[in-house]
Amino acid sequence: MNSQALPRGGRNAVKEDIVSLPLQQLQQALADLGQPPYRAKQLFGWLHARRAQSFDDMNNLPAALRAKLAASWRMEQPDVVRRLQSADGTEKLLLRLHDGHTIETVVMRYHHGVSLCVSSQVGCRMGCTFCASGHAAFVRSLSAGEMAAQLYTAEALAGERIDHLVLMGIGEPLDNFDNVMDFIAIVTDEAGADLSMRNISLSTCGLVPMIEKLAERKLGLTLSVSLHAANDATRSRLMPVNKAYPLARLMAACRAYREKTGRRVSYEYALVAGQNDADTDADALADLLRGTDGHVNLIPVNPVLGLPATASDAGRTAAFAARLKARGVNATVRRRLGADIDAACGQLRLQEAGRIPEDTVAAYL
Ligand code: SF4
């Protein structure tokens, strides 16, 4: 075999996932095999538009090329371990990856279309106290192909096109920057899934240097910053990342992001009873956002057994929203989807790993 045909890791390396390559990288890989540029486009179409299951399916590629590709690259799909369907139309999938680790992805149905909540890592290093993913050990980051496979698997099962993505599942997307950028390049490519950049939302807990790096890319996506508190003491208690990047630095990065990209930043605020949902918290949030045109999404936090967070009730949530609006802040209360199927991110995975007994979680919800 021509040494140029080997995966980038070298002769003895485990084969790399070809689904992870954006078109430009695929063109380079095929050029290394002596193939003309149109072959890369054909291959990309098989992987990302027609969703071929194996190289053998790609019947307009020469057999010799298919054999070379199969010798150098892998293209597995994840196994669907569980599929939970909620009464409100939300579907949650637990997927097993090639190395046995599991991740979750969630299909959500809104009036504006179908949206997929994508996981970017197995576990998460950020340790937010209210989050099931932060409760589980970080294992590894996902490849671009493993993120794309969530979309392709979900679309195949749902039998319909998913036109919005939120990078808000397990993991911190900006802690997996390069793979997330490749994933976005792949799914927005018109030769593949052809998603609109404007229909992609990337959620971060506030990794300031990576927000700055993302701003340099000037992508048309929506940056969604998880605030969850408007003062450093409470935020550091809920989200340890705040100790490294406190609110003043975070808000400066958000303002700079707005200026550089021209895109409004949106802010997530999960209401946790007794911790961040008082009138004084709403006033502090309004002060923090003064002078920005950011939009606040209020989310009744999904309960996770064993974690010190209970959702604010409907009355408190409405009062909090009204107080923000009275102070000129654009705020909406997000509908809680999939409460009957353990929708809190990472919860199904913890159950699978035996960390939370299934019946106890069901009872708790
Ligand atoms: S909320 Fe997001 S960043 Fe925080 S621990 Fe959970 S997955 Fe990680």
C-alpha cells in the first residue's frame, strides 16, 4: 500500500474516522491517493448526503479506490442503545460509540421546525453542580464524525429532516474546539446535510479564551452563554468555570463577540429554587446585561437525582421573567421538553452506567 494512503497516525495507528473530514480535508486525502478533486465531492456526498453505511455502497467509485479507502479509514455508525419518546414529541437517544462509551442526543419538536441537541464530549470537565454530565467523569472529546453521526442517526430514526442544531448536550463544545469547528463545516456544507449556519446554536459555560477564538471565525451561528447567576459568588458555586473566568471577563468577551460577528448573544439562565431565582437575582441580571441587546432564555432546571438543584416553580419563574422585562431585558421562558423521559443532559448515560437507578429517576421526575 502507498504510504500516503495511510491514516495520519502512521502505519500502526488505529484507522481514523473518514466521516470526521470536512470537504477540504477529504480533497487533500484523496489527492494523496492520486484521485481527481471530483472524487472527493462524490465521496463527501456518499458520507454526508446519502449517508452510506459502508464503502461498498459507493457504487460510482472505482472498486480499487473503495478497497484503498476501506484499508485506511473507518466509518462506523453508533449503535442505538435506547430510544425514549416523550408525550410532547421529544425523543432521546442513547448511542454507543465504537469504543463502548455512550452519549445522548435529543430530538426536539418546535413550531419552527425540528431541532437536535448534540453532545460534544463523553462526560464533561466543567463540573456544573446542577448538571448530570458534570457529575460524570470526563472520558474524551467526540470527533466531528461522532457529532455528525448523532444527526444522521436521529434523522434516520425520526424519518424527517432536522433543520436546527443546538450544541448543548453532554460536554462543553468550546473544550473540543477544533472538532466542533470541523463538525459545523461538515453539516453546513451544501454537498452534505446543508444546514443553515443561522440555525446552529453553540452553548458554552463561559470559556473566555475560546469565545474570543470563536469570534475570530466570524461564523453566523448563535452563541449561547450559560450564565445561571448574575453575581460571582453564586455563579462560582454553581459553575466552577466562573472562578477562572469571572463575570466581568465573560461579559467583556460577549460584548467583543457581538461587535466582531454582528450576532446577538443569547444567555441561558436555569432557575434553581432558592439559589438564583430571587427578585434581587433578576435585578442583578438586568444590571449585568444593561447596554447589551442579548436575549435571555429562562430554563426551569431539569432535576437530577442526587444533585443539589430543584427547579423553581412556575409562579417564581413567571415573576422572574416579568421583573426582567420590566427592567428592559428581552427574556423568554423556555418550554421544558421531555420531562417524562429524563431530559436533563447526561442523565440517561448515568443510568446506563448504573450511577442512578432507573426507577428512582422516573419516580423523582
Ligand atoms: S452544564 Fe454543560 S458545561 Fe456544565 S457540566 Fe453540564 S455539560 Fe458541562
